Amino acid sequence: MDAWPAAAVLYPRKNNMSEETSGWARRSFLSRLGGGVTALGAALGARPAAAQAPGASEGNARVWQPGRHAEDDWLDQVPGQHRFFFDTATPAAFGSAIFFANNYFTANRSGYGLADGDLAVIICVRHRSTPFAYSDAMWAKYGAPIAERSEFTDPKTKQAPVSNAYWSAGYGNLLPNNGVTLEAMVKRGVRLAVCQISTRGYANLIAAKTGGNQTSRRGSRAFQERLALPAATASTYVQTAAR
């Protein structure tokens, strides 16, 4: 893997699906669930007046609304009738997200007749899963410090990886993606939301291990733009997650 396709990487602000089932079973489950949710909602809704928001009156209750920010508008720009956001913080969780994202595509095709382009699927990589958004070139050059921080070793060699293991099809059930590669998911339309704070942490660790400059945020960002996510540009990278 030399570079990400430009559409595969998103830079937003921070903050188990099973195998496909029959349409009948899904509708039956949702029907039963709907009744339970309705009953639960009724029970929760029957609260004393004193528990309502200050100043609220019957028919004019205050309803909490989330704030909207221009930095978060990127999600509205991702096309798709159905949306799924996977949040991952460990290498194993990232592998599982790849595997279940594949199931999500399959289930939507069989259950709803939707094509890959009808789905908006985003995998957030943060904390120890962050470097799996990085190119093979970065893993080849800095695999040791990356492996140390992410607590990940190549399951074949038991050593620090020299490439992005989740991009490769050669690991089979040695990794939780069970042979479903990140490359295959990117081709189906999966996007990655990449944590900038975590990437800066990896950049600083690598700088410390190699004698580089880790003192400036600007220098750290330049490092990210040069080696992490080759499809990124200086103008888009500042939109990364958790900035």
C-alpha cells in the first residue's frame, strides 16, 4: 500500500454486528423490540413534574438539542442511505470493525437491496488503533516504536510489523478481521476518521526514538503530513479527529 485513495480518509473532529440473518428474523426481532422500547419509553415518560427541566410546562417542555459546528459537517457530506460508525481504540477492535463492516455491507445488500454506494461506513481509529491508518512506508520505517506504543506485534513473526498487517490478506484468522482486508473495505467505500492527538503522540514518540524534533506542534504536524496517510494534504489534515 503506497497511498490511500483520496476518498478513503476523512479528518473529522473527535469526540457486533453478527453474520447476516433472514429478513423475516430481522423483522420479527425488530417488532418485538419495538414493543419493548415503547413500554420502556412510556415508563420513563411518566416522571414527576418536579423532574422536568426548570421552567418547563406541559406542552412546552424543553428538549435537549446537540450543538452543531462547522467542523462536524463532514459527516453530512458522506453519501449513504444507511450509516454506521465504528469507534476503535485497540488493534484488535480495529480488526473486528473491518470484519463487521464487511458483514454490514452484506446484510444491507441481502436485507434491503442496497449497493455499497448506498452505505456510509466510517471506522474511527484512535489511541492504539491509530497507526493502522498509516501507510506501509511508515510501518517499514518506524515499525518498532509504533508497535511499542500500540502494543501490537506481527502474529506471524512475533516481531514489530514492517507493514500494515490489516492491509494484507496473508494473516487469515491470526487477526480478528479474519482475512477481510482494509484494502477491500476501502474499495467498498469505507472511510477512516483518524485521531490527530494520537497521531501527534506517535510522531513525538518516533521523534524521541530517532533523535528528531518533538518540541513543536507544527513540526509534529509536518511529520504527520509527510508519512501518515499519504492521501492527506496540509489543508485537510488540520481537520483530523480530536484536534
